[in-house]
Amino acid sequence: MNLTLLPTSTLAWLVLAATMLLSNPTSAQAEGSEILKRQRASGTLRVCIWPDYYGITHRHAHTQQLSGIDIDLSAELARDLKLKLEYVDSSFPQLIEHLRASRCDVAMFAIGVLPARKEQLAFSQPYLQSDIFGVTSRSSRVVREWADIDKPGVVVAVQAGTFMEPVMKAALTQAQIQVVRPPQTREAELESGRVDVFMTDYPYSRRLLDNADWARLVAPPKPFHVLPYAYAVRQGDPEWLAQVDAFVSRIKADGRLRAAARRHGLEAIVVR
């Protein structure tokens, strides 16, 4: 475009429009984003959480108080966007359904970036990463080290919908796998003796180590299946995804991510 041929009034209008766009990018992005439009109309940010995820998004059974790194960081996101925060209870089995049905704007509970999930959801850049760990009882004579897990007669539990489920199904060749679904829990299955070990990630393993003196961690001798964790949104809204991804960049740069991880004992798995 040859700007010298444009009338002065047109030039002035272009300058004004560009200035408004640069000064308020969120408003400009909202023009094409259904989620950002809804947020501006309602003044709320809806965040899906799994309230049984210790250290991430955990609801205390007695006080009903929420705590965890993503409780802290979801509050930071709402503050950055100047929106009221609203939580929506979800879970890994319900994750895709809830996001695609617009039950929430973003899932913030350390979502493992799995190929099957990437086919149906969009993800921010990763902010945490974790390998898989085993948890057994201190008195167990069956599982004493990582090599004992995949042996005939060993029963290995995984939580339904977690990334451990497909990984362990593919990895185990001799042990029997048991998929645990609510209201059953991995801990109860282990304590009852129905399983010998259950597989989990670093954040959830801390729940047992912090609260159960009968539990023992079984770590792999070398990296087994390290998976990045990110925030998930529904596909088809690149403007909203860009907002979430920019938030992750900010909390990495300004120290909020590291500070929240330190408060919840997760600094070792922060992605810089």
C-alpha cells in the first residue's frame, strides 16, 4: 500500500486503529474468540480441576479447601485477565468431554500431553514434567525395586484416564494390570492387598510420602517415561490458546511458577 496516496483523514484513522490494537490486544483478540467474548460478557474465568490431585488441585476432605500449584496459578491467571475465578470439578476421564462441551475455558490440573489428547485438545507450552513412579507398602516382599514390577503374578494398579494407564499397558509384558475407577482408590486397593503396587507421577506420589507412613516409593533406575504437563483448551480458538500460552511464558519469566512449585514441593519438576 502506498501511504503517500491516502487522504490525511484515512491515515489518521489507520494510526488510531493501530494504536488501539497495540494498547488493548485482548479486546482485539476477543473479536474472533468465543471464549474471550464469553469471558468479557460474564466477567468470569472457568477452570476445570481434578479435586483429588494432591499438590496440584486438591480439595481437603474435611475443610473442602482447595490447595495445590494449579490452584495458586489459576488465581494468578484470573488476576492477570481481571476476571472472577470459577472452578469446575473434572477428572482425566472427563477432561476431553468437559472442554469440548465448553464446561470450562481451560483445564489446569497438570495435563499430560499425550498424542491421543493432542488429537482432540490444544495445549499450552509445558510448565511441569514427570516420570512414572511405583508406590508399594513398606512391608511388601513382592515389589522391592523397579525390576520387580513386571514379573508374573504381580498386580499393578493404574488410575483410569491418567497417562500411566496406556503407558503401563504397553510396557508390562508379564505383570497383570488393574485399572482403578472411582469410587475405588489406588491406595485402598494397595492397602487391601488386591494389588502389589500402583503407578503414579511425582506430584501424586508426594501425597503418600507426606501422609502415609506405610507407603514406599519405587523409582525407576533411569528415566522411564518422562511426560510434559501443560494446560489444555478446546481446539479451534487460537486467540484463547495464545492468551494461556502467554500466561505460562510470564509465570516462567517473573518467578511465579517457581514460587508456586516451591510452596507445594514440586520445584524438582518445573520446566524452565
